[in-house]
Amino acid sequence: GPCTECSCSSGKETDKDTGNTKKKENGDRLFIPKIFFGTRTHKQISQITRELKRTMYSSVPMTILSSRDHTCIHPVVSSSGSNRNEMCVELLDGKHGKSCLYYHGVHKLTEHHAQQAAHRMYQAWDIEDLVSLGKKLRACAYFAARELMVGADIVFCPYNYLLDPQIRESMEINLKGQVVILDEAHNIEDCARESVSYSVTENQLRAAREELDFMVNNNIRQKDHEALLAVCCSLT
């Protein structure tokens, strides 16, 4: 039979707050865990959401967390090379006197999903659906997906969003007491290694060594930079 806790169990949405809780009859707060569904690639997320749409749980509130490479719709930032994150941050900070109008339209996307849910028209969606709607409403799909996580019962994302502590912190993902499902979990070892690994070229090491050498010679936090300089020298 249908489940009793998530919003699909009745014909209407249940009241939610940012803590993903709801009131018991005696006034206490009941914690409702989210389901975090991790996959190896974004393509697999598309396959899973397509299957979800075919089930009786298609109307369950959901979101998909992904990088700006897949969701940014700003014409300049999205067409740039590998520095989309930096360009996005600069726009949000207004460093050059300009801001991102798409970011300020995030509420349009979240309100659209809320209206669909209220009229019982909500269905599982894919990243491409969110990006397409974002372009139509001139609203940022990247930050909208993060906003939708607050009221979502299920959150789809790549492995590293769950395994990498830095990404978890930046995306404000709290896994305590939540349900975590890892698709094709035999790939977890490789993903875990990548999360704690970093690739650097010899030219980058030499450039870093020169900069650190300059710092040390000019007595700029000399004690800290001498240790880093020693590491660079030993690696080169």
C-alpha cells in the first residue's frame, strides 16, 4: 500500500518546513528523513527520474543537484570554458558592477513547482526540464535546484555530492538521520579516491615554488611559507 509519511500518501501536499519535519497530533515535531539517491553520472540520473515518472511516486517533491556546467543559463558564463564557477561567484559578488539577473529570478522556478504541486500537476522531472523552464522564466536552474532541496522528499545527485565533505558543505547537505541510496555502489571506491586526490603538473609546482620563494625572501608569513616551499621543492 501507499506509504504514510511522504506527501504522496495523500491526494495533497503535506506541510513542510526547512527542517523537513511536520507536527504530530500532540504538537511535537516529527522528523521526516529525505532520500538522497547518488549515482555515478548525470546520465544515470536522467534514467532514474524517467523511471520514477512511471511510478505512483511521480508526484513526490524532488530535486536534482548538479554543477553549473549542466545548469547555468547565463549566456556569457555558460559559454565560457572551465571557469564557470569563478565567473558565477564574481557576478553574485558584483565585482564588476554587474549582477546575475537569472539568480534574482530563482523564486520564479520554485513558485512554479509549488503551484504545480498545489494543483496536483507535479511530476518527476529531469535536469534538462529544469534548465528549459529556467530559460523560459529567466531564472537560474542551478540555485533553484538547491532551493527545492528544502521541501524535497528525494534528492538525486552524483556520488561526490555525498562523499566529498567540501561539496557537502558548499551544497548544505546534511546526511545525519537521512536515507542514502547509492546506485552501482561498486564504483564508490574510485569516487572516494578522487574526492581526496588532486592532480598537479610540474609547471604548476615550479610556479608555486617561485611564488613561495618570493614570500619567504620578503618575510611574508615566513614560517608558514617555508613549510610549503619545502613540500614543493621535495615534489619537484
